[in-house]
Amino acid sequence: MFDLTGQVAMVTGGNGGLGLAMAKGLVKAGSAVAIWGRNAEKNEVALKSLQEMGADAAIFSCDVTDTDQVDAAFAATVKRFGKVDSCFANAGGGSSGMLHQTSEEEWNAAVDMNLTSVVNTYRPVIAHMLKRQQGGKLIVTSSAAAIMGMPMGSGYSATKAAVTGLTRALAIELGAAKIQVNALLPGYIETDMSLNTPQIFRDACKRRAAAGEVGKLEDMEGIAVYLASQQSNFMTGQSLVLDGGHSIHPL
């Protein structure tokens, strides 16, 4: 069970943080992994860490907001591995601020990074999976912010909620082709990026978690393996919250 031997997974934004954590979980389960990332230095460090695990891995430089780069990276991925069985559209981010103080440029940047980039990534992957007629898995990294109020982060929350709607639409659209589409909604997970948030925010997240602990990168590994595996074949169109109970805490 949960053996991904012979499978190929693709992870955008996989050169660090949540993406690299998921990639490591996939590797541990036997999958080959194609990582997409923009930062050359981070790419090299990530590739080395995966190779030290004995992974069949490759990294491709790509800005997923650029369709030409996406098409080139996907062609290179298929050339290297021959196929893609699962795609983790994980790249994303965005700055925070009051909505009335957010410029049109800042808003559009959030849309490009968290929504348009997912569409850009999925397009060639879906065409590839439909052509192969072997089914497949599409997983997007949304956020618990998609279902919770997040002051100073309206653009981030809105775009992360948008990809959950995209997930449900694609699950119906691609169901007959045996392609499952799901969204992951992580809460506060300790990463280099999240450690830059104010301490008061991190303390609040810890208090609201059911066990009084924040998430660790290792917590992303198992859910990634499950969603890439045949064991999740009957799950599609779902938004899976991984936040230690933060979003249901009454206080």
C-alpha cells in the first residue's frame, strides 16, 4: 500500500518549504520526482538533498506565471521521465495588506501567482494525461486561509479560495478520464518563510491548534503520498485541511 514505485510526480515550487517536503515524501514512497523552481541556488540545494535520498530526480527552472516557461519545462520533464502521473501545483505566495491600500498591480500579482499559475501548470499536464489515457492526479496547494478570515491578506485568501473552486470544477470535468483533482489546505507549517511572520501570530497559531503545536514540514509527506497513490482513487474534488484543528478552534 502507498507504493509509488514506477510513478513520476511533478512538484512546482518544489525547491523548498512545503513543496520540497512533499517531494521528499513522494521519493520515500518510490516515486521519481520532477521539481520546478525559479531560484537557481535553491534548485541546486533541493536536487542535492533528493539525490542524497537516492531519488530519481531532476529540477527544471521555471516561472509558472509565464506560459512559455511552463510549456518548455513540461516538455523537458516529459523528455526526461517519459510521463507525469501526478502533478502538485504548489508554487504560490503573495504579500499582505489592507484591501483598500492594495494596488491593482499587487492584486494582479496575487492572482497570477496563486491562480493563473495553477491554470498554466495544469493545462499541459491535463492534455498529457488525457492523451495517455492512464488517469492521473492533480493536487493544488491552497491554504487554510481559503476558509478562514485572514486580515491583511485578502488577495492571498481570495486566490487560495479560487483554486478550491477550480478543483471542484476539474474533478467533474476530468472524472470520466479517471483523473482525480484535490486541494490541500495547510495551516501554519514551520518553514523558512513562515518563520518571518510576527511571533505573536505564530504563538496564536500554536494556541489554536488542538494539540497546542504548529505543523512541521514532515506533516506534508504522508498526505502527498496518499493523494498521489491509487489508494485515493475514490477521492476527488475535495479540499483537505491540514492545520492541526486550527480552523475549528472556538477561541
